[in-house]
Amino acid sequence: MTHPPNNVPLQLSSFIGREHELAELRLLLSNTRLLTLTGAGGSGKTRLALQLADEIVRAGGYTGGVVWVELADVADGELVSQAVAASLAVREQFGRAILDTLVHELRASGKVLLILDNCEHLLPACVSLAAALLRGCPDLTILTTSREPLRIDGEVVWQVPPLSVPVNRFDSAAGSITGRELGQYEGVQLFVARATSTLPTFCLSDDNALPIARLCQRLDGLPLAIELAAARVRLLSVTEIAARLDRALALLTRGSAVAPPRHQTLRAAIDWSYSLLSIAEQTLFHRLSVFAGGFSLGAAESTCAGGPLASEAILDTLADLVDKSLVVLVAHPGGPVTSARYRLLEIIRQYAGEKLEASGEGDVIRERHLAWYLALAERAVSELKGPDCARWLRLLDDEHDNMRAALRWSQTNHRVEEGLRLAAALHWYWERRGYFTEGRAWLNAALQQVDMADQDEGIRHARASALLGAATLAFGQGDGAAAVPYAQESVSLFRTLSDAPGLTLALLRLGFASGPMSEHGRAALAEAFATGETSDDKWVRAITRYVVGQGAYFRGDYAAARPSLETALRLMREVGDRLMLPRVLATLGGLDLAVGDYAQARAGLEEALTLVRETADPRAIALVASGLGDVARCQGDYARAAEAYNESLALYRRLRNDADIPALLHNLGYVALGQGDVEGARALFAESLRAQRDRSNEAGVAEGLAGLGAVAEAWGQLERAARLFGATEALRETARPVIWPAERFEWERHVAALQNQLDAVRFKRAWETGRAMPVEEAVTHALRREVLQPEVAVVENTMQPQAPRTTSTDKEHYGGLTSREREVAALIAQGKSNRAIAEQLVIAERTAERHVANILSKLGFNSRLQIAAWAVEKGLARAE
């Protein structure tokens, strides 16, 4: 043989994606003599090697040729050398070992690439052959595909990655993705290509994009699984295929008739790997199926040891399963328990789960799984209150799917106490991560399993804690009506159990759910303060001080709020709490804003924002960002206020927090008004007012009436503005006398601006008319669009001191101009443009233009020069 043949098999289907992988493999082949592609069955090892070989043949990179050796059908290790010889067209020589003949021929052939496909079932023979050939043939390079490495010195092992699939979760009907967005993913490209081959009319569209995204994600980007799923489009819609993936092994069959048998069904592909495992490996493989979304070594050791598998053998056996591509090692630096995590691909997990059930030990292993995750969740409750909370939140993120699996099993197998305890412990995590709807569903399901006649103390304590969690999550979603009965029952149970810390927390929740300004709310908070102050737990004392101080702040009792909140801040810093600390800082920021200390308010809120971004607590981020928006708005920094409010609004919408969304829309209305966008402000105030009316939130309705009153004032509809302000005042007297600091700021400046423009008699008459309006009439009046064009837009400068109130004598002397219009006239006399006027007065340029137009109209002038001369004459500006 002078030159070995290029016998790379031709492929009948298109190759999808993998451009980056092919480039990396070409580079690796140029720098190593033994490269092994590993991966699970169906991951595309052979197909990738074929494409790489084809490109190498076309490029002519190996002068001695590229030789493909298929070993899948070779059953005996002694026949491996014969298979290589057959591919090289090398004949045995009498009296000479076949291996010596191969070495001789390959050494004489120059630069050769030898590809050994499917080595895993012949590993010892492949190791011996490869080692001998590499030692004897200096110009030889070997590429192998195998479900586990050869483990030869100099071997480079390259794990074949899955095809790219959408990284976001598409668990709910609210999820959305377009066909154009989806088409960039390799897994989707493969599905569409194979589906089109099966059904030529098939195409990717916006209508089927979401189920295709879910399908490819559930199949972990595994090429064989995706191809088998695509083959089903002849009989099923994509939505139907995706819905059946919980039984994927039964669904994904009927592959290509010309494919090897092990690639015609997923079960056959995994059977091939499973048959090569030892008893210990098979046992661990079965038991690992109880984990959802990944697991740590500690979890595996606690859950899976026993029988033929000693605890100390778990690590090495797990390593063997990783090497055999049945378990995936997931890099995860920085975790508080372990630096690495492992997982089974979903299809492989289903297969292993079948084997676990067949073994008869499924319930035993799942009970251990529940015990491990219950202990982890209960430990996390205390860790989340300390300085390591960010890492524990990330750990719980990783383990959330396992927690769900444990909850599901506890509820289907009537492990009532364990299920209640687990759901109760997780409510702290769910509240921080904003999983309100899911958390409430788990807690309600656990609570419904309790037999009310059951007097077992453990169950009663678990129920009390679960009720506290349900109240917390309901309140977090703004559902106070549901939170109150949960909190009341929790208080009652904790009393009978003589659990002072639990009683304190339940009372605090009841106080706020009932309303900190109501009689019941104040009584609950007072009792909570009395019990919490005597606690040995510093964190309980801190949270008590915080909630009681927050209640005083909400009632407008700032003198009582500040010392309580400052004590809470000190205690939170001492215990190292980084979750509740930002909330304390945010409330103190509101106090500072109320007294006009903008610098201190901003400093505290910015510290809080840094902390909440570290812990990625969406509800806390929304709360703190909204507070920073208030400070920026009161300082006239509308761009920064808009940015902060919009971030908060987006988070509340993601959390489906219907209680706080209207308030953010209302705040953005004042930002639009400050920026001169009066029509935009009207739309925002109106949307907020409608939502508050629908929720029967009288305090929110009052704010909406005030906002639309400010719009009326800006459009020059002065008596309408006075009526709306009067209606606001009357409603606040019954709804909530306390006005939030930023809202009070807006109220005072807009009422003052109106009084500067409307004479006292008309002002009082319109105000009293508004006060006498029934609420529904006032809302209807506020939402009605006026057909008249505005006379003038008055958007006062929040940065400037309020101008002196204009008297009737002033108006006569200055031609009816308001104090703000006189300021504008003086600046015109100084030669300033509208933009310069706007910058100096910190108002929108559009607002400055309206002031100028109004001055021209009132004075009967038609030029800025006339205004300048008039301003000098009236002593408003000196002549230049």
C-alpha cells in the first residue's frame, strides 16, 4: 500500500451548525496526535466526526489519506485490528502479527488521519491498538469517538456539546418568542430541517415558535432526540409533540431506516450505554434519576448510598458515569456547599427513572431525597438572614427544581408534615425571588392536606409556619384580603404552641396585612413589639423594630418611626442581614425625603440598591428603585426619575404585583408632567386612576384625582383643577390622611401654583364644589377629556423656590402675568433663547415656549423685542 484510501462515508442529510466546534477541532488536530470526541448517545459524535473528516479530505490536509473505521458492529476486541486492516485494504502476512503489519504500512504512508468510530464497547482493545500505532507511526493522528475516554497519555478529550437552544425558560403561556428570534439556534435549525424533510409544508413561524422552543429546550439540544421528534410532525402538531415529552422514550422512535439500530430509537441509544455499566454504576445511575435540574456530590452521597453502593464509593462511581457520558459535570464556582454540580440530560433521566421503578426502591430513594432537601431548605432560612445570603440564594436557585420535585412527592405520598415544613421554609426564598404565584400554589396544596382534627404538635407547628408563608406571599402580591385570614390562623396556632418568635412574625404580618393605620393593625403591631423586644434572637428584635417603625412611617408618625428604624438598622448591621437591611434603608430614605434631606435620602437608597442588586431580590430592587425615583423627581432630575421608575415598573409587572403597578404609573405621570409632556402625563394618571378605582383603593384614587388636577392646571383649566384638588382633599380625609413624601411635594407645589393663577373667590368656589362631589362623580369628571384647547401650560420648576403668590394688584401692574411669566419676561430681556430659559429655570423647553406664547397673548405683543422693552420698563430687568 502506497497511500491509504479516503473512505469517509458520504452523508445523505444536511449538517446543521457547529461552525465554531469544527474550527476548534481542526486546531486541536493540528496540535495533538490523539483526539477523542465523547458525549452521550445521540449527542452527534459520529456526525460531527464525519463532517470534520469530509472537510479535511476536501482540504487535502493529510497526504497519506483519511481512513474511517466503523467499530459499532464489531463484537470482539480481538477483531479491532482486523477492522482497521480492512479499512486500509491491508492484508495479513503469513508469520507476521496483524498489528506489526499495520504499523509497517502506516509508517510508510506518511501523514495519515485514522478515525475510530464507536470505541466504548471495545475500549481495552482500542486502547492497546491506538497506543501501539501511535508509538510506531510518528506521522499518524488518531481521532476516536467514544462514550468514554481511552485514557492514554497525550489524549485530548473533547466533550461534544449539545446544539444551541433557547436559554430562557418557557414554562407558562405568557412566554413568547418569534420565529425570527428562534431561528438563530442550532437545535431549532436541525428540527426545522428534519421536519421539512418529513413534511415539506412545515415551516417555522411565530405561531409554532413557542412550542418548538420548549421542545428543543426539554430535549437539551440532543441531536438524535431532536431528529426523532421532528419525524413525528407527519402525525402530530409541534404543541402535541412538546406535550408528550414526559414520555419521550415512547414517543421518540422510528428513526431513519438506514441509521444504525441504536440510533433508530432513543431507548436503543441509551440501552447501548447502559449495557456497558457495572452493577454499582447501574445502581447509582438508577438512583440519580430522582434529582431534577442537577445535584451536588453531597446530595448524591446522602440520597444514593446503600446496598451494593457504599457512601465512600459514590465519588468514584459518579466519576465513571461522567466519563461514560451518562452524567454531565456542570461547572459552578462559588457555591456555599460545593464547587461543582452534576446533572442527567432529561431523556437519560427518564430512562434511569424507569430502571429505578423497576428496581422497587423508588420510594426509599425519594424519601431520602425529600429528607436532604428539607434539611437544606430549613438551614437556608437562617442563612438567608446573614451575610452569606447572596450565595445561599444562588444555591437555592440551583436546587429549586429539586425542591419542587421533593414537594411534589411529599404531596402525592401524603408526607404532610415534611411537605408543610418544606413549603414553609421555602417561602423565604420565594418571597426574595418574587415567585409569589408558584409559592402560594405550593403552600395552599400543602395546607389542604392537613386534617384539621390532627392534634400532632409537629404538624400544627408546620401548619402555623406554612400559614405565615402564605400570608407573606399573598401580601407581597398585594392580596391583603387573602393575607389576613392566613395571618390570623398563624397567630392563633403560634399562641397555642407558645412559640414566641413565630408569634411575633405572625403578628407583624397580620399588622401590615390588616393595615398599619387600622385599629386591628395597630393592635397587632403593638403586641408584636411587646413580644419581639423580649426575644433572645437579635434578628427577631431587628425585624420587629423595622416593621413597627415602618407602620409608624405609614401613619405619618415620623417622630416615632425614626428611632425604631434606626435601631432596626443597627441590629441588622450587627447580625449581617443583607436582605432586610436594604428595606430598612429604603424606609429611612422615605423619612429623609419627607423632611427635605435629599442628599441623605439618596445616600441611603443608593446603598440599599447596591445591596439588593447583589442578592438579585426583584421586589426589593423595585422598592428601592422607586424610592430613588421619588428623590430624583423632587430634585427635578426627571430623566433619572424616569429611569428608576421604569425599572421598578418592569419588575412589578414581572412579579404580577397589581397593587404597586398603578402607583408607578402615577409617579411616571408626574415625570411626564415635569418634562412638559402634559398629554402623556394625562394618559398615565388616567390609567393609574382606573386601576386604583377597580381595586377600590381610595388612597390611590385620591392620588389619581390630584394627578389629573395637576394636568388640568398645566393646560390652563384652572377651575377644573381646583375642583379636582378639592375632591382629592375630601377623599383623603376619609381614605388615608397621610400623604407619601413625594406625593405631598407635588400636591403642595401644584396647589400653590394654582392659587397664584386663580383669584381667591373662584378658587374657593371651585374647591368647595370638588369637595362636595361623590367619589364616582369626581372620578368621572377627572377622566373626562376637555374639548377646549388649553389657555396656558403651567409646569412649575421643582428645583426653584416657589414664587411669591401673585396679588390682584400685581396682576394689574404686570398685565395679568403670573410670577413665573414675569421671570420668563426678565430672561427674554437678557437676550436668552427659549432653550436657555428652560435650562435656567429647569423646565422643559416646550413649557418655556408656552410661557412665551402666553406673555405675547396677555400683553398683546407680537415679538420678543416688545417683551424685552416692557420688562425693562416694568423694572423686571435692566437695560443692556
